[in-house]
Amino acid sequence: MTIVDSGIKSDFLVPGKTLIDLLHQRVKQQPHHEAYIFLQDGEIETNRLTYQELESQVKAIAAHLQSLGSPGDRALLLYPPGLDFIAGFFACLYAGIVAVPAYPPKRNQKLSRLQAIVRDARATLLLTTAEMFQVIEQYGTNEPTFKQLHWVLSDRIATPARDFIPVTVESNSLALLQYTSGSTGTPKGVMVSHGNLMHNCTAILQFLGKTPNVGFSWLPPYHDMGLIGGILQPVSGGFTGIFMPPMAFLQNPMRWLKGISTYKATVSGGPNFAYDLCVQNIKSEQLENLDLSSWEIALNGAEPIRSETIESFTKLFSTYGFRLSSFQTCYGMAETTLLVTGVKKAEVPTIKVCDTKALEQNQVVSCTATDVDRGQRKLVSCGHPWLNQTVAIVDPVSLTECETGQVGEIWVAGESVAQGYWNRAEETQKTFGAYFADSGEGPFLRTGDLGFWQDEAGLFVTGRLKDLLVIRGRNHYPQDIEQTVETSHPGLGFHSSAAFTVEMDGSDRLIVVCEVKRTYLRNLDAKEVVKTIRQSVLREHELQVYRVLLLKPGTLPKTSSGKIQRFACRENFLAGNLSLVTSESPDIPQPIHLNEYPQHYSVESIQDWISQWLATKLNIPMQSINQKESFETYGLDSMQVAQFIQDLQAWSGYLANISTLQTFGAIATFAQYLAQELARQNNQALTEIPPEYYQFECFPEYAQLQQRLTHIQTLEIPNPYFQMQESLTRDCTQVQGRTLINYSTYNYLGLSGDPAVSAAAKDAIDRYGTSVGASRLASGELLLHRELEQEIAEFIGVEDCIVYVSGHATNVTTIGHLFNSQDLIFYDALSHNSILQGCSLSRAKAIPFPHNDWQALDEMLKDQRQHYRRVLIVIEGIYSMDGDIPELPRFTELKQRHKALLMVDEAHSIGVLGQQGRGISEFFGVQPADVDLWMGTLSKAFASCGGYIAGSKALVNYLKYTVPGFVYSVGLSPANTAAALAALRLLKADPTRVKTLHQRSQHFLTLAKAKGWNTATSQNSPIIPIVLGNSLTCIQLSHILFQAGINVQPIIYPAVANHAARLRFFISSLHTEEQINATIAALAIAFTQVPHIDAENV
């Protein structure tokens, strides 16, 4: 069955062929008309823009973008809700840049989806505000994917609008990539053209029936309903749009209705859950003076529409002017720009009662309303297509049209259908290029939705052809959630979980079932596993899991080919037929009611209230709430956080915010803070400053550290950090009276402890004392300093050298001093913290390039070199985490080609690489003068403490008189200077230590690889990691090896990502082959003693 709309109504023509034409026409026709108003907290106006003011901002930003990119480039938009997003979006269009709207990341949220979007879109620009940048920079700007982007703070641009140069943009030009579908690992960007947007905006005006006076929206601006239906529609119709942040609505739904009442809005809407939220959360005493009589169009779409919602909302708010006929239900998606079908204005949506069993057989059998309680379904019509769009109901198997009364896949054709998926030709052809098998008619968009057609009422949507989960208007792929579940805990099986939704209390609830590995059954801590799953799903997907059920191995329903049968899982869950590990689910619902407390708020009463709230809302036993854990542990999604804030305010009068909840890691810490705040509010005479503002032991950051350390204690394993060494640390060390084979020291050549080195240090103390007592610039200069610097310079092969008292400080003060905000620094994505700190201190633009990828760096230099004064490239000789080496000749070529400066950090490569240990230049046969700044440390091969910069005389002379970390610091101590000088002289006299180090390192690496262990990219270096991919596993293995007489430190989160957690082995020239053989054997045994380690796959 195919249905085609009759066509356009002339009254609803939108001016122009592009959105640029559209906004420009509004400026011409209505320059001083209020285009947008923003309510920051949902109630108080903070910003207004007329069409003229908007275009002025747009042109200024567009002019700046034109200086950074070219038409067709992609720009990621990471804005908080507000008018800045609107200006940034239109600025991209004016500059011919393709806009890529995305949700800005939240604290503790993984960046994997944003990273995937940036890579897929090949974005080169990132637009945000100065305020949002301060939030993002703490955890996102140093991430390699984002570092290579041009960051544009659009609210700080000084470029005048007159500098804007109009570009040629056609109807078929790409306007935006809409990433609202696709799995996390492979997001799909829907290509939406100017023509698509203009056609759909016109269709929406036709659907609305008249030009509204005022629109009101709380919807997120980052996807189709909020962007096109909320932001673009006021421009297309020439009316005023009023906006509030989504969180303001979620925290208090009354703000939405109050805004409609106050501003006399005529059109507003949202997904079905928004109306449910109003009914559930708004109290009768809040409704005084509410007037919804102006609300002519209440849009309802983006998720399954429930007749009960329409009825309950109308019943509650009809007294305040709301009319049932205002509901306009609709259907659409990003792939059709937005709108496909909708109920005509002032027509009440049709509700049809159907037999559920018949629907499962793709047949439509009507029932009477009284049959609903016996398993039938109420379906709400979504109306007819608009503006020459075609809807077909098609058999998804035969690809032929369905007969009347049959359920089939919904296919759509028309000018609103997008251009396809960005850089995904095969998927585009499959989804956007469907044809009828018999007639050849097409192309159509295959929506993946199931539905049927009724002539009078129009389209009814019955479900999904695929397993896509739609929760609160957002799409979620079950396989993404399942992957998160299976990797959240080592006791869960691979490819053995299912995520699905069931309707409970009028809402779709997420259910997760997962098999437990057989080896974990005996000692399973089910509560801990459930908690971990909830926390992981929240962090990755911002979803709260309503129920978690742990299954016995091999009981998850699958097909004969091994595919998970999610529908069968759902049916077995509803029927109670799943084979649970325990006799009951670990999170059995407990009927708890929130208590009312007196106006005295003690820490204990606040903790008790929070526990009861969590237990009630999350359907878990109150006794399972641990006050030492964070809110995040319990998997609260954004709506539940908003509900918590609202309920807390209703109970205590205190209005918290999300950042406050995140700052205080533990619930108990937050309760202490809240008790103090409430005491302060209830007695204004109190002026005492809370301890967490001035006592370190009360700092939230310290509390979080204590939580992590406490977690290690719960493992019944000694803290692996700050172990007391009781002897010289070389190939062996002594700890707690035991002699251990030692892999936790970078005494690579065994020169620390060499009698000649120790004697030199002692002699220097006898002659000069223990300190030089002043800056070298003043009176702290020694002959030893000059000799050490000259011999380091000669050893490397450059003109001069300067030594500092600290290796870390060497990078920080040198980079921070030589570069400033006019400059650009490219650094390897795996660079040491000291390099990052130096970049930060310099205030230069700092961009990471992919690890060791000189080709990617070349492209970045081509794109950006001409925009900056000095450009520095920073690499390391050996990278301290993976033990790999960059291709130095390639980087010297880049530095010369692009007229840049090159700095090489040789902390781990000087004394180690090359036949004589002269470092990476000797290793590759590169002329030392081809590198501008050679940095090294004295604490590794040189058996001392400190750092150096070596290079030209001009460089070193300038640093000695100006660099703060040298001028304003005491000089290197006599003992350390003499020790380093003696070690260097021993190395030059006898380079066989270097040869032995190479042999021992290769021996260890060969044995580890023979075991099939993951040694990352280590090669030709004494740093060899064994990557385990789990921080807990690393700590356990380190302890087991310690018991076996081997000292090796775990490298865990946050030093590295959890999936990159490893044991890191530092090899010394003093290690014997026997020691290494024994270590490999002990490690193989240790793997078998950690239950969830599969040694074959390490």
C-alpha cells in the first residue's frame, strides 16, 4: 500500500533555496523581530536575539571559520544549550562548513562516541564556548583525536562581520551530518542537504496548519527534533522561538508548562515521556495561575506514543486550558530530515485497539476497547504524509507492497529523504536505495520501522524490524550495551548477554541479562557484578538499567548459528523462565517509601534519606546502598539525577546541581557537605567556612583518592606503591628483608652503585659540601657543572648543554619559556606528563599527533604551519610506557620541510640506544645538529638526578640567562653533578654495558613473545610491557610475583587507560639470563593463579 500527499499549500512556502537565503530574507523582512529567547534555568531570561543581531554574530563567526577552513570541511559543534549553538550552527552554513552537532561530554563519561564521530566525519574544526572549553579541557582537549582540531571559541571571536565573504551554496550542498543512529563503534552520519532542510521546514509549516506566534522548546539542539523542529522552525516561519535547557525541564517539568503559559506559546512538544513526566511530577499546588489556552499544537513523536499518556495529560490539564485536539502526533527520523507524517491540526489522534497475537503475525485485527486488559494493544495514529512525501507499507522479505490490514516495513520517498550515510556507500545503497521487487518503483528509504495504514487515520507504527531500542526518544543499539556489559566485569561471558526493553509503569525499561562464566560461579559476588554493570552502562550510554539478571552458563537463548535471540530473552524474562545463577535476582524490588524528616538535617538523616531514595527509585534493597560509594555507582541516568535534585529540594529546600554531585565522590561526603550547607542556610548568622574549603583532608579530591586506596585494601593485597627499598636498587633489591629480582628501576647500565660513581659523589661532598647554596647565575657555579655540560654536549655531538636539578622540570620550564600563545606545539599522543605540563605553561596551541605517525603529522603541519610564529615538534627517544622508538629521520625531514623546531626527549634513550649509548641519533645515524633541542635526564643511564637541554650555543646561552627553572633554582648539587659526570665517563670508556643491555632486553622480549603475550610495540629497548587490559588484574599479578620473589610495578588507570593496564619491566645490563628465564616462568604460573586471566590471550 502506497500513500502520496496531495502536495504543497501555497500559503506555506519558505523563502529561498538554502538556509542562508532563509535567514537573510528574515533579516531583510523582519530585522528587529525577536528571533530567539533563552531561559538559562528554564525561568529567567538571559539572552535575546533579533534576526539582525543573529546574522551579525553569524557572519563574524563565519569569517573566522573561513580563515581556518574551506567549504566542505566538517566542524564538530560541542555547545551547551543556548543561543551560542544557534549562532555557531548558522555560521557553519554561511561559511560552507558542514555542521556536526553532538552532545558535549559529561564528567566521567567516556569519549569513545565523540572520538568515533570526529574520525568518521574527518572533522577539522571544533566550535564551542569559552565556558564549555574550561569544562572540556580537563579531560578532553589533550586527547589525540581532539588535539588535532582547530578549537574555535565562538563567543570570544573578535573578527568583524564585515570580513565575511559570501560563498556559493546550492540546494544540494551538504548542510549537516546528523549522528543520531549507528552503534558506538561505527556511528553513521546522516547527510542532510540545504534542500532537505528547506523541504522539511516547509512540510512542518504545512503540518502545523498556520504560522505559530511563539514556539517553546526544551529539546536538546543536537538532534533532529530539537534542531529542526525547535531551532530552525522559528526562522522558517518567521516567529519567535523560546528555549530552555533540557536539564531544566527534567529537574522541574512545570517550567515547560509555565513557560508556555507565560509567553503564550502556540506550538511546543516532545517525546511521549515528556508528557508522562508532567503528569507524574507536577503537583496540584503548582498549577495556580497556569493558562495553557494558547497552546494550539502539542507535538508528540520520536518514540512510541501511548494513548494512556494523551488521556492522562488531557485529563489533568484540561482545567487549565489545554485541549485534547491540540495533540498532533507525528512520525519521522533523522534519515527523513525530521517529519514524515502527522495528524492534521485540530484533529484528535485516532486510537485503534488491535489483537496482539495477530500483530505478531503481521496482521491487523481490531478489538473493542474492553478487550485491552486481555492482552490487546492500543495504538495511536501518526497521521498522513506531508508535502509530496510518499509512504509505502512493504513486506520486508518479498519487497512487495502489503495489502490493507497487513503490517509491513515503512518505506519513505520524497525531497526530505536525506542523501545517505557519510562515507558509507554500501549502507547508503541498502537503506536509501530500496526498490519494489515487482514494479521496480523507487528509490525508497527503508526505515526499519513496522506499521500499517488505515485510510481515515493514516499511519500506525507497531514496532521495529530490527532490535533498535528507543528509550526516551533516543536510539540505542543493544549490541553496544551488551558489549559494555560483557567488558564491565571479568566474570561475565563473551557474546553471552542480551539487552532489551519492557514496558513497566507506562515507560520502556532497560533489562540486561548476562551469563556468568563457569569459573566464577562458586565465588560469585552477584551484588558487586550487578553494581558494576549498572555503573558501566550509565557511564557509556547514560542509561539506567532497571533490572540485571545473571544467568547460568549456556542458558541464554541463541540460534543454532550462535546469534542472540533478544526477543526470546524478553519473552522468557516476562514469563519468569530464565535460568538464574541464584534463586532470586540480586536486585529484587523492595517496597520502600520515602520518609518525611523534621527540619533538623543531620548527616545521618541525610544519608538515610539518600539511601531510601536510591532504593525506591532503583528498585534495589536499601541494605545494598553503600554510603562510601558514589552516585555514579548506582547507574543514575540524566532524568533520575534531575529527579533526585528535585526531590532533594522538595525535602530539604537545598537546590543541588549535577557538578556538585559529581565533585563529591562518596554519598557520605556529599551528605556531610549538605548538612553544613543546610546549617548555613538555616542560620544566616553562621559565617563558618566549611572545612572542605581549607582543610586538605576534607578536599573532595582527597576523598576520591582515599576511596581508590580503600578499594585496593579490599583486595586484601598490600598497597603496591611507596614500597620501602632496603638496599641498592639494581638487578636485585631488598624489600621487607627479602631479596627480589628487580624490574622497577631504570638503572639501565647498573652505574648507580658502581664504586667509581659513588666515590666521585663522596669526593664532591668532601670538597664542595652537599649543596651549592645558590643559583648558578649568582654564586652556585662549579667547575663540575661546566665539565658535565661540556662532556654531555660532546657525547651527543652538539655545541653546548645546560643541566637542571630535575628531569621533569627541564621539560616544563624549557617548553614553557621558549614558546607562547603565538606558537604551535605538536607532541606525540603518548608524550610524558612533563611535556604536556610545559605546553600548558607556555599557553601555545598544543596538538597531539597519533603515536609515532609522522605521516599524520605531515598533514597537520601542511594545514596549520602558516598560521603560527614558532612551531615545535616534540617526540621521545624511547617511550616509557610501550618501549618503542620513533623514526627520527622522518621527523627531521618534517622539521626541515616545514621550518619547524624539533625537540627529542631522551630520558630513556640516552645511554641506551646506539652501539656506544649515544642515543637515538646514533641509532639512526642522524646528524645531532638536525635536532634543535636534545633533552635528557641524569637519573637513568647516568646514575644521578636532574635533567639537561643540549643544542646550539645560542640556545644554551639564552636559557642560562633567562629560563626560570634554572635562573631561579639552586644549582645541581655537587654529589649529583659528580655522579653523573663519573657515570658518563665510565660509559664512554666501556660501552660493553650497552651491548649487554641490548642482549638482555632482546632475550626477555623474545621469551615473552614466544608465550604469545602482548608486549605492545616494544622493540630494541629495555622497557617491555606485558599488557593485561585490566587494572585489578595488574595489581593482583604484581602481588603474586612479589610473593614469588620478583619486583615489578603495575601501571594502571589513570596513568594509562584501563584497557591498556600493564606490568612494566625495566631491564638492566646487570640482569642475567637465568634471572630473566625464572621471571618468565614465574609470570606464566602467576597467570594461572588469577581466575579470569586466560594466559593464551594476554
